Amino acid sequence: MMNWKTHPSFDGHEDVVFVGGEAQGFAGIIAVHSTAIGPAAGGCRIWDYDSADAALTDALRLSRGMTYKNAMADLPLGGGKAVIYRINTERADAFQSFGEAVEKLNGRYITAEDVGATVADMRAIARSTSYVAGIPKEAGQAGGDPSPMTALGVFVSIKALLGGYVQGRTIAVQGVGSVGYNLCKLLVDDGAKLIIADVNKTNLHRAQALGAEIAPVDQIHAAKADLFSPCALGAGLNAETIPELAAPIICGGANNQLATDEDGARLVARGITYAPDYVVNAGGIINVSAEYLGEAADVVEGRVRAIAPRVLKVLDIAKSDGITPQQAADRIVRERIAAAKRA
Ligand code: NAD
């Protein structure tokens, strides 16, 4: 078993549990980063990692990101994340076993969908635990697939960053899966032009049908656009891609877009405005939180729309204090967590 407390991505995580095994039909990791503000909430990612260490790195980074995202969105939740890196039985059975592992944490971790997971998977998890969200509820109640709300939060942020309208503007969207596709629909409905890329041909053609132009997967970041929106996987903004970026603004739904902290400074040096990912992409967890707390569906949209002014505020602080947008956002969050710990 790997020692997570000495791992380079360890950041004071409260707990990391290696879950599953041959008999359970899956292998995964649940990382509880912080419960200072509330139970650690964050989705479950299904991914074919190159190694167990890569899975642990992702779980540690993503769970920390959830602490920051949830605190920034003013939710009564801490941060956690699960990754499943092997399924060796019937899928629903594997997720039911994963639910048993979630149940054993007694509510310290609440799960939901992330990359690779579906509503059906959440239903299977719900057979063994109530600490799960992302399941459609009765009319009027918050719940279900969080990605449309994530996309809405990205959309309102893009609009604010482009001065209030997207009509006639060109947006390059990297990854047109659940979040990216919903975002593309909102953008097209408001008159934007799209350039898209995706490694998955089915998803690519679904979004192409909205009238989008296609760019090669390894060139989308360099597309001539008014704004670049990373909506695939993390670390897309790095030492190789940043010098090639052509859009002056970056605002997307993907988690952990900056490969390293230095990349935030690289973007500033190039004069590119970067809207910190976890401020922008909180719409899904805002929906999950309302679902988990049994709130009405109509509270969600207003909270998601409030992401846009928050993004502008973070960028203002960064500018006035001479720090990167990511540093400005992190500082706000750390102050909130410290206040919660004192209380
Ligand atoms: P998804 O799996 O539905 O979509 C991801 C898409 O990216 C897929 O179509 C995939 O083929 C594509 N992709 C993967 N690698 C690519 C590459 N190198 N170039 C281009 N396309 C590539 O996942 P999703 O739910 O849409 O999530 C997308 C991102 O947003 C992830 O980083 C996720 O963590 C983040 N996010 C999602 C939510 C949510 O509500 N689903 C909430 C917050 C953050």
C-alpha cells in the first residue's frame, strides 16, 4: 500500500482509503481532504490510470481541489474525491460494492458523478449508501446529472469575461463531453461561433452538429478564438501549450487546468486572463449540494449564476494585489477555511 502522507501531492489530507479488491470487483481510492466546513463532497472518477501512483496523485489533487471549490462556492461542504481505476465484474455490482466503501466512512465523504461515471452508476451506489448524489429526483427537487449546471456556470462566466455577450464571438472548446457539449449548446443559442476538439468521435460529431468547426486535438489550444475553454481533462495549460495559446482569455469547466503553479505565472507573463477553474466549474457541486441537502431545484440556478461576479472579483483582486488569479482565489479560500476551523 502506498504511503499517501509522504506523497508529493499530499496537502494535509485528513484521510485516504484504498477501497475494493478482486472480490469486490473494483479497485479505487477515496481521498478525504478536509471536513473543516462540512462533509467532504466530490465526484467519483472512473479512469484507466497508467499506475496506482497516478490514481493516487489524481485522488489527492482532485480532493484538495474540491475543498477549494466548495469553500469558494460558499457551500456547507468540505472536499473529497474518489477514483476507480479497475472494474472486474458487472458494472452495477462494482458500484454497489463501492457504495459499501462509501458507507463505511459514515458520511465523511459524499460521492456523485465525475468523468466516466453515469446516473446509473450513482443508482447502483445508492443500493448500499445514502451518501450519494447526482440521482434525478422528483419534479421540483434539485438533483440529477450535475453537468448542465456546471456548463451554465462556465457559460455565465464566459459571458461576463467577454463583456456581457457572446454573439459573434469565437470560443474554442477542448472536450465536448457532458460539460463541453452542454456549454456548446448554451453558446450556440446565444449566437457564438464554436471551434471544438475531442478524442471521442461520437462526442465530437454530436457537438459538430451544432454547427461547430473542428480543430485537431493537439491544436485546439492554439485556435484563433476570443476565448479558450478547456473542458476535457486537467493539466492542459503547461509549459508546452501556454506559449502556443492564441486566445486572450481562458475559462473552462475542466478541473486542475494548470499543470503547475508556475503555469499561472506563465499566463500572466503572456498577458492572458485565466479564470481559475474551481471558481468557474462549481455549478455541478452547487447542484449536488442542493440535492444532498434536499433543497428545491429553483435555488440552484441563482447560485450558479452568482459564479460570474465571483470570477470577476477574483480577477480584480489578482490585478490589484499583483498575484495570479489562482493565488487570489486560493487566498480567499484559505481565509474561509481558517475561519471555519476557528469557529
Ligand atoms: P466527460 O467524460 O463527459 O467529457 C470529457 C470529454 O473530454 C470527453 O468527450 C473526452 O473524449 C474528451 N477528451 C479527453 N481527453 C481529451 C483531449 N486530450 N482532447 C480533447 N478532448 C478530450 O466529462 P465531463 O463530465 O464533461 O467533465 C469534463 C471536465 O470537467 C473534467 O475535467 C471534469 O473533472 C470537470 N468537471 C465536471 C463536472 C461535471 O458536472 N460533470 C463538474 C466540475 C468539473
